[in-house]
Amino acid sequence: MADSLRAAVTGMGSYVPARIMTNADFEKILDTTDEWITQRTGIKERRIRTDGESTLTMATEASRQALAEANVAAADLDLIIVATITPELPFPATACLLQSELGAGNIPAFDLSAACSGFIYALTVGDQFIRTGTYKKILVVGVDVMSHFADYTDRGNCILFGDGAGAAVLEASTDERGIAYTVLAADGGGAGFIHAPAGGTRLPTTHQTLDEGLQFIKMQGRDVYRFAVEKMQWLLGDCMAQCNLTPDDVDMVIPHQVNMRIICSAVEKYNFPMEKVYINIDKYGNTSAASVPLALKEAMANGKVGPGSTVLLIAFGAGLTWAGAVLKL
Ligand code: UT7
């Protein structure tokens, strides 16, 4: 019965570059301190790609791991979705390049752009195809090379971001494992709060746009902060209400690793103890679409969650976008 199908996460993979950029490294190039960055964000270090590493290489490595863990051959996949705002090329889609790299068949493959909410957006799309019985095995990837957009002369935001990739294999399941609920939202009126002004068709790249650094992230940090706290709180409340859960029923909240203060303000509203909130922002910073799958994979790998766990995924990002999911592992 198609209506009793659920999308179970049967394998996960992740990849971060080996190169570490610490707060001390920023002290050497910017007017900032380890103390300021740690207190305001919770970040101690982040991973930055080196030559030879790109959106595609990182996505490929994470995907291979996820497929191996799920024991699914690339040739048996029905669909590939890549969530990214830093694609390998302006076109074609990174998902098509990944399909070829993995040796999957001529299955549909597309990218999806929802910034830091991207992985949950992609998970939701994959879930719909499985619930309707259209596809049985789907690869969902969240990957971003945020160092590509970071202006290392702008202390107001470059300290936040890192590079990484996370991947999940979704398979049709008829037991209670799988995605129980998802919610997506966006407010394009807030597009200017965090964006890259140039490099698209509105303002194509020219020598002048490059000289002015308009290819880099411009962010109204305080506005994004307020929005983030409000939406992360709303997502937690909505996910629990829709699934009749209380904080006691939730084994782990996996929030977008955006800023320790934002995460704490969100979970405090529902009195979630911090041991039920997965944090790895100190090691990776904000990796955009990779943030949630990197945290989920790490929580699974170190035994913080496992089969039977109920997990809430919540994220917000540029767009503005926000998204949540309730997952039974
Ligand atoms: O996925 C979405 C990604 N975006 C975000 O997550 C952004 C959310 N916002 C934030 O995380 C915070 O707003 C920031 C961490 C970006 C900034 O923290 P804040 O507490 O909101 O600081 P602020 O922007 O209000 O700046 C306070 C002061 C300013 O100095 P004055 O004007 O008070 O003298 C800034 O110039 O801190 C200064 N400042 C810094 N000082 C040292 C800003 N960045 C830095 C820095 N090091 N890196």
C-alpha cells in the first residue's frame, strides 16, 4: 500500500576537508579574537577545502559512504537530489555530475537551492517520491563549499562558515522507521538579509563587481539572528505538535549548526536538556546544507542516536527558508 510507505534512512556518509582553520588563524588576518568568536558563536575551528577538493569531490565521498552503509549499489538508485548553493559548475546540476561519478543509471538527478535548509528540503522531496511509491531508493546530499562565498576581510561573517558534505540513502520502508513528518517554509521578503549580490543574471560578474567584492556573502547578522531564533523555536514546536511528541519523547534534536547562542535560545523554550541537542559547531562552523547531515551522521557514528531513536531535524537559512523533520531511525 503506497500510503503506508515511509522513507527510512538506511545509510549515511559525510566528508570534511582535512585542512583546519582555527580562530587563532583568523586572529592573524582579521581584527578579531578567539574569545569573541567562541563567545558569540561557539565556533573554535572549521574545515576549508584545499586544491583538488570541490563540491563534487566532497559530495562523491559522502555519497559513497552512505551507499556502502546502506548496502545499496549506485546502479540501484532511482533518484539523486543534491542540496547546495555552491554548485560544482553554474550548470549543469551537480547532481548530474554526481550521478556519472557514482556510476548510477540514467535516473533523474537535480539540484535544489535552499541554503542551510537545503538538506531538509531535499529529504522532504525524496520522502514524497517514496510515499507515493514512485521511487524506492533515493540518494539525498547536502553539500556546500562556503569558503567560496566567504570574504576573508569581513570579520562580521567569514568566521562563521566552513566546508563539508553529508549524504543519506532513503529507502522505502513499511515499518515505523523513517520520516514521520516534514515542514518547509520560505519568506523571500527577507532575501536581502543574507545573499551574494553578484555572479547571477541581476549583476553578472565583471572586473568591477570583483573589485567591490560583490561575489561574497553580505549579511545583516542581527536580523538573521532574530529570524533564526524565532523560526527554530517555531519548528521545534510544530514538529512536536504535529507528531504528538513532548521533549521527553525526543531522543535528539539535530539543529542546523549555525550559532551556539541561536541553538540554545531555541531549545530553551521547550526546556530541552543540552545532552539532547547535538552540537558539533565547535569543530565545523556553519557548513550550510551539509550542517544537518554532518551532525546526524556524527550522532549516529558515536552512538548518541541509533535504531529506534526519535530525532528532530531543524534548520533555517538564506531565502529566507526554514524546514523541519521528525525522523525515526
Ligand atoms: O545560516 C545563516 C548564517 N547566518 C547567521 O547565522 C548569522 C546569525 N547572526 C549571528 O550569528 C551574529 O549576529 C554574529 C555572530 C554574526 C554577530 O554577533 P552579534 O552578537 O550579533 O554581533 P554584532 O554584529 O552586533 O556586532 C557586535 C560588535 C560590533 O562592534 P561595535 O559596533 O559594537 O563596536 C562588531 O563590529 O562586534 C563586532 N564584531 C566583531 N568583533 C570581533 C563583529 N564581528 C566581529 C569579529 N570579531 N569577528
